[in-house]
Amino acid sequence: MIQKKICMLGSFAVGKTSLVARFVRSIFSDKYHTTVGVKIDKKQVQVEDKLVNLILWDLYGEDEFQKVHMSYLRGASGYLLVIDGTRRETLDKALVLQQRTEEAVGKVPFVIVLNKADLKDSWEVDDRTVEELINKGWHVFQGSAKTGQGVEEAFATLAKQML
């Protein structure tokens, strides 16, 4: 069986843990729990004719007080860059994280999840900005850990890219 390590990256409270819970266990909780260090989950997925074991590394959120240790990224086959659509500053942080990650592990596949699509009316990330990301050739998904919108598609796209 093929195994692939995926890292969940983004600012604190963007929904990384909630996206993993939705993807792995099909659940959502309104309770916020800060990730300390790293939490690891697994899920088997079918990618075309191959069975792939995804090892999901849910890393603590980056903020002005703590930076993601790039050593956590070693061996990663890909990553999800998670942005909270209701907080513009999480996009800026994600772009810096993407650059730092590329410097640390090279060009590995990644997708962007603009999380909290269920709160679209409160978004601070506009459509023009989303278009700019797409024009870079990046895969961008509007997702919601709460409703499940875009979650399976984001992980499936990343899994396909990694193979």
C-alpha cells in the first residue's frame, strides 16, 4: 500500500483540526481546541486504481508568538494550506507559510482551502483575491468543515497530485 504524509498548515483557529475531523470521521464540533504540537490521523482513500493511506499531520496554528517548526514537514508528500475566509490576515500568513514550506521541503503538491464557506457573508477574502491565487496555478477550494462542503474534493485533489 502507498503511504503519503500530508501536513495541515495555517494560522491558529482557521479550522485545520475541524477539516481533519470532517474528512476522517465525518464530524464537526463547535468547540475550539488549540492543537499543541502535532496531532496525527490516518485515512485510506482510493485514487483511481490505487489504495492510498494518508497520514494527516495536523500542526499547531502559526501566530505572532510561535512559528511552525519546519522539521515537522520532513517527509511530507503534500500539504493543505488552510485560510479562514472571515479573517483576511490568515491569507497573508498562509502565503508566507507557503513560501517557507517550499524553501524547507521544495516544491511538493499543495491545495488551498478557504474554510468557513458557511459564513461566506462575513468573508474578508474577496473573489478577486481568490482569482489571483487560481491564476498562479494553485488549486483553491471553498470549504466548510461545518457543512462538509469542498472537504472531500480538496483531499482527493491533493491525493491525486501526490501520485
